[in-house]
Amino acid sequence: MLSAACAKPQPDSEPEPELRPVPLGDVRSQPILFTSVSYRIPTGTIIGEVRVGSRVIDEMRWTVAQSKALDFNVSVTDGLRNLGYDMRDSADALFEQGEVKIRYAMAAVLHSAEMDFEYERTRRRQPEGVGTADVEVEVQLYDAIAKKTVYKRVFSGHGEDEGMKPNPIIGAVVNAILMATTDADFVDLVTMAPDGTSSSTASAESVDVTACPAEASMSLPEDLSDSLDAVVEIQVGGFAGTGVIISPDGWILTAAHVVDGAAEVWARLANGTQLPATIQHSDGEFDVALLRVAGRSFPCSRTLNESEDLQVGQTIFVVNAALAGENPAPTVTRGVVSGYPEEDGKRYIQTDASINPGSSGGPLLGSDGRVVGITVVKEVGVAYEGLGFAVPINDVVGSLGVHFIDD
């Protein structure tokens, strides 16, 4: 594989990405077969150096032609199996009597590698050394039923090994592939609900969402900063809107028109972190959408109970995360519930609170900090001041099929 013998980590080397898999919980994975790793690094590419002490004695070049390798299969299969996935290998009967025994074939493509090796100064003929590797690996999933590739994403991996012939690249590639389990898209795609149906094809009426834990009683505006931690900026190309996290598991509510037709959606959290978001459900009629970002323990906001309703004249707060620019802190305006007008059979919350560009998809918060609605539209006319409208939270969760469950 290499043109020089196989590095003690340099002080400025990248730390190994922390593996924080999205828990499967009571959900089972569909059967998966890991097939191979393909190399896509041009032959002759310089990928590192060999040192003895602090002296560089050789550079390293990639010498493997484009090909597939099975060296990683056992390690990847065992790693995913240990995380709870139903992994099959070549010893299993994959197809039997016309019935598909695997749903997904999983493979990976090695796009880049940086490797370094450092040996101690010694009189021995074969001194011991330390090798490090940092790689970029694209994980792919092929759906055996749909007969097409349904998932592609690149992950980083780090590996270390020591000895007379250290080989860190296997650990680095395996670690990168296992990072796929931190992606909610990957997990949702390959898992199935307890009744055996794929979670990715579950109907909107059966979306179980872990409710945000009940906090101590809040009072806005005094406790407003705590509520703002759950508000995110939704970025779609050059356009930005607002959303609100309603579950520690990364479920987000926003307006459908903010994300409709988007090939890529990002959520910027209150701390500035940007995460890719996936559109789980979208209801154009009510103009609301449900997104999800990978991970757990997100700051979140509880919603108004289904049986409750705000009274006309009650104070509400409109939150906008898209006017912040480089500053992730959202902006807030204050107003009251002006009424509950209806249009085309749909009921809205009308408010006199200022609604600015970027407010779409943002939360209306009650004085107790709970989400009471999702902002969707503003009307301006010569005969009246701007009027803001939001979809009541009960209609939002109902149209998206959200069913809250306590953790």
C-alpha cells in the first residue's frame, strides 16, 4: 500500500472524532451487509512522511491502484453489531426462496488519507514506531428492494497503531464508517419500528417525539434567555428562516415554505453550531414542517397542551433567529394575541407583535415559555399596521402527526 515503511501523533494532529451514536432504543435495524471499501486516491499522492526522532527520512506516497478491499469487513461488521445493528456477513444466507434477507448493502469509499510514522532512535535493525492516520470516507447504502443507492455521506476517521510495522489506516477507516451511526438520517433509514415497519416510511400519524422535559416554572421575559436556547436559524441556500427545537432528540418545527424544495438544509443552534437537518414531514396546507438533526440532549422548548388555548389579549413573544447575522443570538418582539381568524377552514393566531424577515417558522412563546404557535405569514396594507399570523401549536403537531411521549 505504501512506498515507505510505516508516527507518533504530532502536537497539531487532529483529535479523533468522538463517536456518539444515535441510540436505537427499542427500534431494530433492518438487516445490513457490509460489502467492501473502495480506494479513490490517485496513485503517487503524497500522504505523509517517515521520521526517526525529529528527522524526516522519507516521504510516503499512495501506491494502491483503484480497487476494492475486504480487509475492513469483519471490523466494520463487528463494530456495527456491537452498537445494536443487525449485521450479516458472507456466512449468512442473504436470499432465500425469493425473499430478501438483507435490506441494505453498505459500502465505503476512501477519498483521502494522511499518514505519518515516527520511529525511535535505536541501534536495532527493526525499531518500533508509532503510526497515525486521518482519513475521509464516504459511506453509501444500497437499497436491495428499491434497487438504488439511497444514502451517501463523508465522515472523518482517525487511527493509531504502534510496533515494528504499525498499520493505523484500518482503525481510521473503521472509525470513520462507524461515525455514520451519529447521523439521524442514517439511523432513520436503516431502522424499523417495533412492528417491523421502516421508520423512514412510517406515516405522519405515527411520529413519536420525545417531549422536552418539564422544567421549573418559567416567566417571560425574565426567563427569556432559557427559551431562546431552543431557537435555531434554518439556512437554505441564500435564504434563512427560523425554527424551534421541541425535543432533546433534535426534532425541529419550522414553516414549510422555508424548506420546501431544498436540496440541503442546515440548522444553526443558539451556540453557533451548524448541523445538517433533514425534512421529516412537510404540510403545505398548514405551511409547517418537521425537521431533525442528529444527536441527543438538545436544549428544547415544551409546547402548549392540546386542551389549552391562549386568551385574546394575552402576552406573546415572537422569536427570529435569521436577523442575527454572524451573531447567533435571536431577536425578540413582544405583543398580544389579537384574535383567531379563519381562512379556508384553517385557524390562525393573529398578533400585533412585529414580525420581520426571517421570522417565518419561528416560535410564538407564551408568557410561561411554552411554544404556542409557529409564525407563517405577515400582512401589510395601507389601511392597517402589519399583522402577524401563526399556526396554533395544536394544529402544527396534528398536521405533522407528532405524538409526544415522555422520556
